[in-house]
Amino acid sequence: MPSRSLYFRDLRILAAGAQSVSGILLAALVMAFAPFPEPFVEPTERTIGVMASSFEFSPAEISVNPGDLVTIELTSADVVHGLYIDGYDMQISADPGQTQTLTFTADKSGTFRLRCSVTCGDLHPFMIGKLHVGSNTLLWRGFGLATLSVFTLLVWMPATFRKRNQDTPDVEI
Amino acid sequence: MLKYNLLQHTWIKTLTTNRWPLLIARAVALGGFVFAILAGIIGTPVGNHNFAIVAVWIAWWAALMLVIVPFLGRSWCAVCPIPMPGEWLQNGAVLGPIQDKNKRKKFRRFPKIFRNIWLQNVAFTLLALFSAVILTRPSVTAWVLLGMILIAAGLSLVYERRAFCRHLCPVGGFIGLYSQLAPVELRVIDTQVCKAHTEKSCYQGSENGFGCPWNIYPGGMISGKSVNTNCGLCMECLRTCDYDNIALNLRAFGADIQPQNKIKLDEAYKAFIMLGSALVYSAVMLGPWGSLKNAAYQVGTLPWFGYAVALLAFTWVLLPVSFYLITQIANRLNPTSQSPRQNFEAYASALLPLGLAAWVAFSFSFVFANISYLWPVLSDPFGWGWNLFQTAGVAWTPIFSSQVPALQVLVLIGGLIWSGNTTQKIAIDRNASRQTWPVMAFIFAVTLLLIWLFVA
């Protein structure tokens, strides 16, 4: 039967541990889900020409602002190519030498992969471009969470254990 | 550490010790394998309309990297069809061992210099150098698979047991390494029973089964030791153990990655080759840089040589050498009696969780974007216009395309925390907690680079 003082010590350790862990979890949740400050830019209409050829889009990366009305003019330089936007789940295809347009409102922020949607050759599954809409919050959240993880492992956990050991001297049973 | 022996359940024991379930599973796998080779050779050259590419590099790869390796360790090796023909030839039997001991043939041991995974490291690197072609051209995939079967069979006719799987298979090397993280293991229940058992039927074989095909002594499969790397989970030792002294345990994830279980230099190098390849593949295959893709694809051209040199330099030199320097700095911060090589090997094991996380994250992106090619290919495996199951017309549609980037970040953060925690355990074990800092900085930097490659 453990002594009464040991029982209270264990309770104190548990309470302190839970408090600290909940602090870290709260920080992680804030980092993962808190609204990300983003400068407001008046939405505008944009027309962007994209050339598809030999497993690459040119330009390979497109940047627009949230709310922009975007028209992509896809032109194929060699064989039939398509353009599919991850997250927006929209696509068009263009025959060689032809131009096709896709218009959409950039109402989702983040970075999205552009993929060729028509089999165009051996490297077709890897024909990828990028659409950036506003800030890439996921990237910064990812960096933040990684930093928090390292901080937790390197600073918080050792400090917590040290403090606990100092605060709660061993009790004989 | 908490473990649960699955063999307490009679049906699991029957399923694992009876030869028929495994033989049926392997026969199905062999059938699929032969069909993939056939489709690769006689089917359409268009990769995403050919069974060989879609079944092997999308469906099998997804199952392997997202389910089997993380959760079931080396289970794939138990059903892998590549060594089957060679094993049949070597054993002179398909199902069980020949009962007359005198009729069993003797084979040579694998050369001592190669009894490690250096050849597997080289084999994987070779595949990586040509991967843009292997992954996309059905005929090349078919010849590579056929070549692997023939090499495995050839080795089985000369060397004992599964020499190909243990020392040459380019896939087996990393499956073995990462299976240390998996929550399953075969281990001895009571080591004293093994010590007293003079026949060592688990290693020598008996009328009940073959001696360990993976050339390890099952009596040495002790809890807490890193055995998963080389144990192929073929269950042969369950059949040959005269005392029911082997357990098939469910255990904690990563139970093999303990400070006392140091990995060897060849395995440490494998960790770098895998981590480096994940980084290179993510840039080449998932990045927006067309010139990189074309360089990787145009084998024999000057850009390809540039790609090859960069890949080799990055995976074999830059990453390991920088990590070696990091471990040296760590030792300066908090000196121990360990040699530089011991430091390097010990801390390299901390990279395994992050390496696996990197491959899982890479596979998320590649697999979910392309898995819908599977349905048309099932109906029309050769790309000849068939429609066997009325699924030939299913359109290509990426799945979870909105969720994949967030999933990748989560998996990488998980890998970072696991690797970081492993680093701490190693440092604390040698009373040198300050050694954690430089190693953690390396892990942190690699994680940031991976996150950037996947979601930037």
C-alpha cells in the first residue's frame, strides 16, 4: 500500500504534467488552426497563359490573390495535354497548337498542384505545376509545428522533468 | 514492454503454421507478378494504361509503403513471389521439406564479404538512377521484375537459403530497415529452452519444416533485440520449433529502435540512401521543374549523367558526410568514449522514423493522384481496348487532393517527433544529453526541406 505522501506526490506530478501537456497541445492547435493574417488585396481579373509541353507547364508556378477571377489559357506545344487543379478539381485539355481556357474564382487559399490530365507520354503522371493563391498558410503552419515539436523535445521536456525532480523529492514508501 | 502473443488464438496459429494459406497467398502474388511481366512485355507501352505499371508502382507501392511496412513490417517478404521459383528448385519441393535428409542438397554459404546489405544499397541506388524510366515504361518494369526472379533463382541454385532476399533485393533492404518500426515481431518466448535444445531444428530444419530461410538463428530472436531487419516473417520457425517457443507478438511501434540496438554501417548508409532518395524523388517527380524530370528520364544523355552524379553525391556522400560531421560536433559538445563511427551508426538509427515518414508522405502524393488508373487497367490490363469488368471508361480523378498536403505535413511532423525522441533516448543512454542538439538540428532541417518540397 503506497504511503499518503506518495499518493499526493503522484497526483501533483500528474496535474503538473497534464497542465504542461495541455499547454503544448493548445499551442499546436493554435498553430494548426488559428486564422492566418493575410493582407487584403482587391480581387481582380487575371488572364494567365500556360504553355504545356514535354512534361512541364510554363510558367511552372502561377500566383494569384484570393478572390481573383482567374482565366487560364492553356496551349499545348506538342501533344494533347490537360490541366487539372488539385483542390479546385477543375480541368481542361488542349490539342497541339490549340488554346483552351478555364475560368474560375480563386476562392481557396493555399498552394495547389497543377497536373496534366491527359496521358501525354511516359512522364505524364509527374507533369506537375503549382498554383499559389495568397499565402501558403499550410507551409508556415507546418514550419511552426515542426519548430514547436523541436522546442518541446529539446527545451520543454527536459526543463519540465528537471523542475519536477526538484519540486518533488523522493518519498520513501 | 507490453506485448501480445497473437498465437494464443488457435485460428491465427493454424493460419500461420499451416503451409497452405501462405502457399495460396504466394501463388496469387506469383500469378499477379507473372501477369505484370506479361503485360509489360506484350501490352501497351503507355504506362498508365498498362497493368505492369499501375499494379506494381501504384497499387503495390501504395499497399507496401502506406500499410504493410509501417504496420506489418516484413510481411510482404513472406508472400513475395520473387524468390519462389528459386526456393522450389533449391528445396526440390513446393510445399514442405523432403522427408529423406540424405536427398536434401547442400548449398554454399553466401560470400562473407557480402553478408550485409551493401549490395542491397547498391541495387537500390541503381534502381533509383533509372527510376524515371523503370516507373513509367511497362517493358522496362517487366524486364526488371523478370531479371530479379532469374537472379534470385540463380543464386538459390548456388547459395543456401534466401541469399537474394537477405543480401541483394533492392526492395528488401529498406523494408527490413523500416520494419524495425513496425508493431509486429517474431521472438523467442524462453531463451533457456533454446539453449538446452541441441538439435536447433529452427536453424537446421527438420521433417516439419526448413531451417530458417533467412539464415538467422531463431533462438537468438530475443525481445529487445533488433531482429526485424533480417526476419522475413515466413513463419518457418513456428513449424520447426519442437517446443512452441516462438511468439508472434504485437508490440509498440519502433520497439527495435532502442539505444542498445545499434545499427551497422551498411544499415546506417541505407538510412541515408532512403532519406536522400525521398528528397530527390520529391523534387524530381513531385516538383514543378520539367528540366529535372527530363534529365532523370533521358538515360545516357549529358543531363542524365548530371542527375546521376547529383543523386549519387547527395545520397552517398553529402547527406552521410554532413551527418558524420554533425555527430562529431555532438561529441565535441558532450564527449563520450564512443568512436566517431559508433556515434555515426548510433544516431543514424534515429533517422529511420523520419525516413519512413518521408516515404509515406511521398507515396500519399503519388498514389492518391494516380490510383484511379487502377480501375480502367483492371478491365483492360494490356491496353488493348478490352472492358472485362465495365470499368475501362472510369476517368482519371485524383482523390483526397485537398487533404493530401495537410496529411503529408502531419506525417512529417510525426516522423520529426519520433526521430527527435529516438535521438534523445540515444543521448540519454550515453549520459550525453547535449549531443541531442546538433542531431536534432539536422533532423529539423531535413523535415523543413521535406515540408517545403511537399507543400510549398
